[in-house]
Amino acid sequence: DVMITAHNYDIYYGTILVVPSLEAYVVLGNVDVVSGSNDIIEFGESAQVSVTLSNLGNQDAVLNSVAISENDPWITVSTTQFDTPGTIPALGDFQLPDDLVLTISPEIPDQHEIVITLTIETDSNSWTRELRLTAFAPEINVTNVLIMDYAEHLLDPGETSDFRVYIQNTGSAAIGNMSATITNTDANITFNNDSDSMDMLYINGEDFLLFNVTASDNAPPGNLTLVEMQISSDNGWQRNLQFVLCVGYFGDDFETNTLTRLPWEDSGSTPWVTTTVNPYEGIYCARAGFISHEQTTVLSLSINLMQGGDISFFRQVSCEQDPDDNFDYLSFSINGTEMERWDGEVSWSEESYPVQPGPHNFT
């Protein structure tokens, strides 16, 4: 092993190959790949791999056979052994007479490393060498769902609307000729157009598929529907993705005069309540409980979001103003991290924060 250092440079670690001067020593030489129309191995392709063996020693290597082996569920190799009599001259090369043909699974993961073992037998020695190649594939994910009502982008009960499902390719291979079909089991929505197609989605590209839906007149506001989307494409590739459609908005306007529409949780010294005093709109709003010194009143909501988006609310504050915001204040936290706090006299205004899919606690 060798280590090279220099001021303000990373340390380089390497290996110096020491070859006995009077023996043959066989290693892998040039490896040429033809896969599809280029030298990049991608999902669902058949790759031809030309392998050259190099003799770094000072004696000829009389070659008897080359055995091929692999243990990879994503590929198959055309042959397991070359019975190839021949001589690799000292300091010379020898190309295997036939290419290795690799059949790549359409479902191979992106940037998957393929390892093929070659066992090289000569009259006087045996060497095991590893041929390492990388295969590339697309990675398709749903990034957004947009209701195309051109108003509030909400699907209301009884409404029919187009909607876009945005998908992004974060993988290392482009994908073309995609076809998508959506299904669901929720009686509250009906898909009027449940299929669409896309010509091409390049690496890091984003585009949308267009569908049409009708929400039942009896669909409850905030009704969440899990939609299955199956996408298939060239080379036998397919994926099953999911996204969520919401009828109306998922929220609470407190017009029931209770804190029961959502799974609110109270803690602290005194509970939150609903009140008719100075609501932002409608008749009711939620108000913090009355507290004294060194007391708290806490309202929290724990939910598992199936889709990312924004959490928003309107707030008004009326309390003692503290220059350091350490005593009397209203605060909002997501998963225990305080996002903002307010004190003094603050008029009604809207606050909004982005959130990702998954479990969250809002306090």
C-alpha cells in the first residue's frame, strides 16, 4: 500500500502492484461495453461486454479456461465458461473470443453495481478477478397533485374537475412511452378519465399526467382517498405509486362550537375553548385558556400526512408584550421545533408552513 500526502490536499491511498519478474501474472485489461445505442448499461437492455486479459509478468501465460460466475438477481450472463486454449504473451494482451452478453432486468435498481467473477486457469497458476460494471435506471416519484378548478384548487363535494399528478425522474436513466392508470376503492369519488400517457421523462425531469374526477355530493369535507397509480413503460419497466386526493379541505373552522372535528389534544394548566368573541370569520374561533404567571395552555394535533403540502392557520394575539418574548406569548411548533412566536397586540393574519408526508405533531 502507498499513502501520498501534501499540504492542503486530501490524502491519497493506493496500491502498488509488485509482480515477480520470472512468472506470468494475469489481470483484467480493457473492458468494452455496447448496450443499446451506447456504452451505458440501462434497465431492460442487453449488454455486450468484450473482455481483454493482460499479462503483466515476464513469462507467457498458457491459458486453459476462464470460468464466469455471478450472484446477482438483476442480471443473467450468457455463458459460464470459456474453454479457450491460447497463450497470453509476457507483457501482452489476449481478448476473449466471445463477448459476455448480460441481460439486465427492467426492475434493476438505479446505479446498481454488477459484479462478475472470472476465474482464470493457466498451466501453472490460477487467478480470480472481478469485473465491476454499473447499471442505471429511472426513479419515478409523485411530487404534487393539483386540482384544476382554477379557483382554490380544491375538489369540493359534487364537483367534477381535471387534476394533474406531477411526477419526477430522480434516477440516472431517461424513460419513454409511459402509460399510467389510476384506481381507488372510495365510493366518494369517481374517475371519469383514469388513464394518461407521457412520451419521455428525462433525468431530473418533471411533468404531469392528467386525469378527471367527480366527488360525490355526500363526500364529507376533508375526505382523504388513497389512489393507486400503475405506470408501465419501455423495456418492461413498471411501478406502482400512490397519492392522496382530498375532498374539500382538511381542517377545522370551529363552527361546531367544539374541539372534536379533529383529534385535538389539550395540555397545560387550562384547556383551550371555542368562543364567539372576535372570530376571524363565521361565528366561532378557538381561544387559549386563561392562565397566570408560569402557566401554559397547549393545543396540539398529531396526524400522519399521506401527502406533503402546507399547514396554515389564522391567529390573533393579545397579551403582555415582552421584548425578549420569554414570558407571555403565543408560539407554534412542528414536531417539537418552534417555528415562530408572537406577543403583544397582533391582529388577525394568516401563517403558513410547508410540511412533508409522514407523522407530525402540530402544537
